[in-house]
Amino acid sequence: MGRIKWNIKDQAIFLNRLSTLLDEGYTMSEAIRFLSIQSEKPKGETLSKLETVLKNGNPFYVVLQKMEYDPVAVSFCFYGEQNGRLSDSLKTAGEILQKRYDDRQRLQKLAAYPLFLLLFIGVLFVFFQWLLLPQFHILYESFQVEPNMILSILFWLNDHPFLLLLITTCTFTVVFFLLNWVKRHIGDYRFQCIIVEIPIVGSLFRLMNTYYISYQFSQFLKNGLSLSESLTFIQRDPERRFFSEAAERIERDLISGMSFDRAVANIPLWQRELSLVIHHGQLIGKLDTELSSFSRYCLERFSEKVDRMVRLIQPVIFSLIGIGIIFFYFSIMVPSFQLINEL
């Protein structure tokens, strides 16, 4: 398949173009061949190999997995192939990836200047730590004056730089392996249940989960599949394993006689309003339409929250820089003035 990993922007463009060609009546092989002709040599060769793999009977989502495509694209293509709406799924996945790319670009632009300031301050701190601080240390020792707590910490850091590096590296390593161990030990479903309870970040995960499940259910129902058949397909999701367990739990509750909306309400992965939407949709006989509308609403709320967070990043970084500079200044200058007064 080739080992060239496509970035998010290229993935979004490819999925959108492929969706457009399918809508115009191209078969999948014809559309991919057409796109391979237009693409640059490395990508064109990859698409040609993709066409060959598809002709050998492999599902499209499996091919995307081998190409290391984003999990969102893989999952949407999996569902699109199952519910017969592959073109719509490709378009939706492309739009989501494009939005993610745009958000990432905006974040980089907003954070560029604050990060430059942080880098500049970091260079000044290193300069102070290795050149000026030893002079302060000698000065305090010569006058037998006890430094304040901040200076004592800085003196210790200056005397034990490699120990600090070792502690920092070990801490990050332990945290990384601990999180992976916890995820493997408790399973994807319970780990995701913990994630959605984290303040601020958890609400984003919950909104995206709700959008995802609402959209997929609406597509299955529009194609005439029953709830049981829809749950069976969701249990086969190749990327979101936690959804598989959630679907199994819902299916068990349905078998025990519980209503669909109550079974959904027992799952903490998505918004509480989802069960109300399902209940109302079943009452009026338009569950597929209600879920489709609710999925768009969740995606809009998700985008709004991300936009607010992005706009907050720059002033927060500036504030932290300002507070750090003031704190650093007073921690150094106040003891220096006290030392001068004692001369």
C-alpha cells in the first residue's frame, strides 16, 4: 500500500473528492483511478495500489486502515459500506477532518506569538540560571544571609540539573505507562466513561460521541434497518471499541424488556438529551429524522466549544507569562534589596 501517511488536510480533500465522484455516478474503482491520475506521483501510486486492493475484495474501510487514515474516516466508511450511504459518509468524514485541520491551523496562529514569548523567557531563564544565579549564590554565602524559598529552590535546581531532568523524564514515563495499563486493565468502555467525566474536556468527548452515535443510527434507520440490526453493526465498529460494548449493553437491556430510550440513558458516554430525543422520535414516528437533526446540533455545539477554547488560549498564555515574570522579578529583586540594606 505504500508507507506515505497522508496528513489530515489531504485526507479530507481525498474523501470529499471521492464523495463527489460517487455522486456523479462513478464506481469506486473508476473514481479512485480518476483521482490517481490527478494526484502527484507518490499519492497517485498509492491510489493505484488502493484500487488493486479493492479489486481483490477488501472493504474500503480496511484499505483506509492500512493507509493509516484517521480513525474518524475509517469508522464513517465502515458504517457507510454497511448502510449503503458510503458517499454521504465520505462527505461527512471529509468535512469533520477539514474542520479539525482548520481548528488546528487557527490554534497554531493564535499560539505562535505567546509560544515565542515563552521560548524567549525560557532562554532568559537558562541564561539567569547558569550565569547570574551562581553569582547570587556566592554573594549570599559571603554575607551569610539565608535566601528565601524561591531562591533556595533555584539554587538547588542549579546544583542538580541532571537529577531534575531524570525526575521529569521518569514522571512522564510513569504517567504514560500507567494510563496505558489502566486502559488495558479496565477496558476501553470504562476508560471512556472516566474520560467523559473530566471537566471541560469531558464535555467535548461526550458531544462528539453523541454526534457520532446519533448520525450512525439515523443512517441505519433511514435505510430500513431495525434497532437490533443497527446495534449489531455498531458492535463491529473497527475503531471505537467502547461503542461496541455500549451497543452490547443496550442490546441486553432491550432483550430484558427495557425501552430503547431508557437503555440509551443508562450509557454515560453521551449527552442526557439523547434519550429524550429518542423517546420523542419514537412517539411521533420520526426517529431517524430526530436523530439526524440532533446529530447536527451536537456537532454545532462541539464546534462552538472548540472555538471558545481556542479564543481563550492566547489571553491565558499571556496572563501566565505576565504572572510568571512578575513573580520571578519579585523573588529575585526583593531579597537583593534586603541584602543591600544589610550592607
